[in-house]
Amino acid sequence: MVNYLPGDGATPAVRIDGLRVRRGKNLVLDDLSLELPRGGVTGLLGPSGSGKTTLMRAIVGVQTVAAGTVTVLDEPAGCRGLRHRVGYVTQASSVYDDLTVRQNLRYFARILGAPPADVERVLVETDLVAQADSLAGSLSGGQSSRASLAAALLGSPELLVLDEPTVGLDPVLRVELWELFRRLAASGVTLLVSSHVMDEATRCGRLLLLREGRLLADDSPDGLMRATGTTDAEDAFLALIRAGAAS
């Protein structure tokens, strides 16, 4: 069951056609095709090993692919023209431990050509003002994740690809981050946010459910639950798995 939700008529932020990725003899993504409309928050959900990170790496252009095409903001994924238009947050910290948070952000801002004022802006948005002059290596796991997110927000990218950005965060900070995601989407930014926590699904305008490298569903949370006759995202996901096993 794949239902494309049309956007406002603009070309999609991401278009993937027939994407196939192998790791050794294993097929990680199997003939995947989808489109992400511009603006809004799309959740990429699925269990560990489903191919979420591989898909995100393909979108930002750092993944070797066996077949298919990935077009991002009307350009081939990974091309030079996208470097300042796409922000990417990996599961691993992407800041330098021997620099303070502010020094890290100033460094990345210079590389991106972002205005100096962006540093203070992203510190506020990610609630890191109190840690701004702390060494990145001294941060907690959640703080380190937020520092990586702050770096990705520099320069106001058009597309944000976030690989499990809420892992290790306490409930209050998770809520605050999702509020930030919604504000960014309202301003026109496209966000793709991966998670294996099903209760985050209802925070997204749209869901992509992956399992074993295949797209099980592409729908809104409400549409997904209506289609499966369930009342929450986890039950909907399980219903899709059972339906696939029975077919």
C-alpha cells in the first residue's frame, strides 16, 4: 500500500526511482521508488536493519548505489550544488570533541558561508546556550546530538535529513525538538526524520514505513490507521507486516 500525497504542484524535494543498494551479497534496499513533496515533516520509520540509514545516505549522496536514481532539489544527489542546501545529521556525533560548541559552530558557519549571527540563532533553537562554551567532548549524548543538529541548521538549508535525532534526549527536549521541526516545516523547509520509536509517528505529517529494504507504506498517520483499521502507528505497522506475510 503506497499512497502518494501530492504537494502544491512544485517539483518534489526528493525523487527516488528504482533505488537498489547492496552491501556485499545482501540487498539492503530493493527497487525503492518514492517522492517527498517540498515542506512538511516526513517520518521514516522501521526496525533496526530496515534500511533507514542507507536510504538517508543515498539521499545526501554518500551511499554507493547498485541501480536507480536519486534526485534532490532538482539536482543529482550528492552534487556540489547541494552542499549548502541540504543539512544532514548522522547518528554519530559530527562535531569536534576538542572544540567548544560555539567554536564548532563558528567553524562550520565559515565553511558553509553562513552569516555569523547564525551561530547564536542555532544555539537558541537547539537549547545549547548554556553549553555554548563547553568542550563538545564533555557533552552528554543528548547534548552532543543537539550540537550536531545545530551545525546542520546553519545556513538555513532547504532539506534537513535527520537520522534518529531524538535518541538519548529526555521527554521535554524531544517535545521541544519536534516543535522546532514543525516551525521549520512551516517556514518551507523539508524534513526527513528517521526513528524506530513508533510514538513519534503521530508527530509527522507523513510516514514512510520500511521493513527489510522495502517500502510498506507511504501515507499520513491518519490515513495509515484508517487503511489498516487500527488506532495507533505501531498497530498499523504490525498489521502491514502481517498482511505482507499472508500475501
